[in-house]
Amino acid sequence: MARLRLGPLLRYVDGARATVWVEADRPCTAEVRCADGTRGTARTFQVAGHHYALVPVEGLRPGTDTAYEVTLDDRPVWPLPDSPFPASTIRTPGGDGTDGGDGGDGGDTAALRVTFGSCRWAAPPAKTSHLHDLGHRGDKGAGRDTGKEHDPVGPDALDTLAARIAADPAAPRPDVLLLLGDQVYADEVSQATRRWLAARRDLSEPPGDQVADYEEYTHLYYESWLDPEVRWLLSTVPSCMIFDDHDVIDDWNTSASWLAEMRATPWWRERILSGLMSYWVYQHLGNLPPEELARDEVYAAVRATPDGTDALRAHAATADADPTTARWSYRRDFGRVRLLMVDTRAARVLDEDKRAMLDPGEAAWLREQALEGGCDHLLIGTSLPWLLPHLIHDAEGWNAALCRGERGARWARFGEDLRRRADLEHWAAFPTSFDALAALIADAGSVADAPATVCVLSGDVHHAYVAEPTWPGGGGPDARVLQLTCSPVHNSIPASIRVGFRFGWSRVGRALGRRFARHGRLPRAAVNWRRTGGPWFGNHLMTLTLRGRSAELRLDRARAEKGGGERLETVERTTLTP
């Protein structure tokens, strides 16, 4: 008798179709049955002894909200018995002549709400108690945790969002959730996971208390996505995901010398292959619309055999050896809102003489998608911020100049050491790519039928802020351009980040940055910019509400209440367009 091990996750949704991802504990047929009579089925595929299905549901009606259940071999497994949460639903856009979201604010059915953030460390102390029950018994024991202990990094913003939606299912809620990296931390595990690893192998052997293989990656996803509130939230709000470094290892693909050193270690190959394989299964597949899934040769190969492990492992090995053979970036259209989720980790060119955030093929793909036109708002999802505080931007550009030899071999060695110690590997550390993105945004915002806004959505830096660029000489785009950064969803905010980023935006910090730039012989950046919001520190989620050509931004912070419990508090709300 098959049991539900993880999920369901509601992934792709449009006006007539949806995909629902599940993991079962054995081979079976998964079925999604909607209250309106719509249904879809898929046979599980196997990877490394685990069984998954991405169930396509077709024939949904635009502009509807229908509850669904999941069965495995005709046995109901979702919703869970005695669940305290409302029914999971599939909410489709449209139905009123528009291609927008579900509405809710003022009854405007053309509104689309996009909620985003990054860096969610999964396991405060009380959450780990669910892992054994849910990870191994599947559909038992999934009620709310009534005995939560103190969370050392503060309330989880996804938990509090789930609680708010569950308390009033009819109230406005996100139409899509964008998770912009660090969905799991392969190099920074909880105490409970460390104990699990220690029972499995000798932690005195590399990689120590970091994950080593595919099975250990699955444990991280169980720990993160079996959190009861998050599990329900992901079952009822569609999600789009992209990786960042901690999904594999801190500062993944920082430089060519870093990669050479990692490839020389005996444990790295299994780590990178397992990281890419698990990302493909748990995150990447659900990002794709049904027509792309139908053309995906790897998906077909994995499903065509009783055990798809070898086919997927071969794909991961090829992607690691030659990143141009795999595209992790993707496009999603929500009516006249276009989302381009960009891979800023695996697609890098690391040769110091050709250093780029995106390889030529990836850059060409991004340019083609951005310049197509026909959208009211263009969203570029990149885990790493494009616009940073000026001091940090100039320090990263200076460091890149040192590393490529602008000041000689001794400075180059110093620069490489500093790059790794200080995490100097954002867009600013790839100056050619920084300027290329600025030029692309200017072009995309100036085409015929240009969007009203071009928003770069990012995370990574463990705080939130808004920055706005201007182009020298007034040659900027017609669209309003914004860098919107939101991080973390649930993680610590070190004092060094609070101090460093505040100082980085200051006048003194900017002057210091100019000195770095002069020493590195840096040309002036293609754009100027200023901070127009923040910095804000805490566990946050940002939401864009888009109606026609108007846009509004809201930032919510998760707070613990004095009498117990948690809530989302709105700390910023601003109109981005007239």
C-alpha cells in the first residue's frame, strides 16, 4: 500500500492546466482529483530508490478555485487525516476576459500577486520532531505543532504566511510564490540532521557534517518541506524556484581556482552530482510548463526505465562538466507579466579572462526573452542582487580587477583569497555581466510596447532593500527599473551584515568605494543608483501586486507576539507606478 512521503506541491498553474508534484514510498499511480470533476494521473518514476510523480491536470476552468485531493493507487492520501488546515485548492487565473490573477484586493480580478524571498534555513528546534514521523510514515502525524520551542533565528516567514492564509482562505493571497535560492542548506545542517548523518556515517571523514549524497539531500527536503505549515502552503500556492549556492555549497562556482580545488577533493563529485540530481527532481521539474516537459529528453529518459537513476546521473555529470549543455533558467508568463528566472550559479564562465555571470548561450537566451515585448511588467529573478550598496559594489569590482591581474601576481593571489573569505561574487564581481544586464534592461524598457516596470528580484544578502538605477545622460528606459531584494525568509541576521550594509550605503562608504575603484583602475559603471527603501533586517517576504500597468510593493516581516504565536507585520507599502 503506497503512502505519501512528501508533497503535494502545486507547481505550474495557468488558466486551464496545473502540475502537482508528489513523492511516494513505492511505485504507484498518483492521481489528483478536483472537486469540479477535473483530474490527472501519472505513474511514479524512480531515482535512487525514491518514487516521484509530476501529475498534469488539464481541463480546469479559468478564474476558478477548486479543492483537490491526491490518491496513490486509488487510496486517498491528501488531505491528511484530521488536518487542521483548509482544503488545498488549485486557483486558476482569468475568467473575466483577462489573463490576470485571482483578484481579491477591491475585487479586481486582473490583479496578480507575486510573493518572493530567499534563504530559508529549515529547522528550528521544535520542527525537527516532525521529520521522523512524516519522513517515514508518510501520511501520519501532520497536525500543527502545539509545543514550539524558541526559534533562535526568529519566526519563519513562510510559516506565518501559511497561518494567515489558513485563518482566512477567502482573503487575498499570493498567486505565485518565488523561492529565489537556498531552499536547502547542504553545507549548514541542523543539529537533528547532524545526528542523523552521524548515525549513517563517520563525520570525521570529509565532508563531515555536510550532506554527501543523494539520500542525504532527500533528508534536507523532508526537513524543509514536511514542516506542517509550509507543506500545506506549498500544496495550495503555486511556486517557482531557482537554486543558489547553499543548495550545493557556500560560494558555489566562485572562481576557476575554487572549482579546480573542489574537483580535486575526493567527495566533491558525489556532492555536485547529487546536488544537481536532487535539484532537478525536487525543484526544476515543477518549474516547467507541460509543453516543455513534453519536449524534455531527460524527463522522458528517466520515466522510460524502471530506475531512472543512471539517466539522471549522466545528465548531472554532463551538466557539471559542460554547463552549456543544461539550462536551469526558465520563463513563466502570467498574462502580461513575464518572469525570467535566471541561473546565476551553474551558468558562470570562470576563466579570469572571460569571466561572466552567464555563459554566451544563457546570455543570448535571456536577451531574447527580455526583448520579446508584449508584457506590462518584466520580472527578472536572480538569486544574487544586481545593485548592491556602493561600497560593496566597488569592492567586488576592485577584487575582480585584482584577480585578473590588473595589479600583478601578488595582488592577484591576495584578491583570490579575499574573494573567497568575503563572498565577493555577486553581479558586481562580473563587471562585464553587470554592464550587459544594465544595457539589456535599458533596451527591454525602451522597446515598442515596453513594460511599465522592469524589476530585478533577488535575495542572498540576509536583509531587504529597494534600489533604483539611473542611466548617465538621461539615456535610460521608459520603464521604471527597480532592484527588489528580500532575504532571508528564515535565517540569522549577523551583526556584521547589519553594520556592513548600512555603512555600505552611506556617504562615507561610497567615498571609500571610489578609492577601491581607483586602485583597481575600474571604469565607471554603466548606471548610477540609489537606495529608495530599507535596509530592513528580519525574516521577510516581499509581494508585488500588479494590475494592468500599475504596481504596488509590500514588505512583510515575521514577528513573534508577546502572548505567543507569530504574525506577518507589514513594514513597507509603496506604489511603484502611477
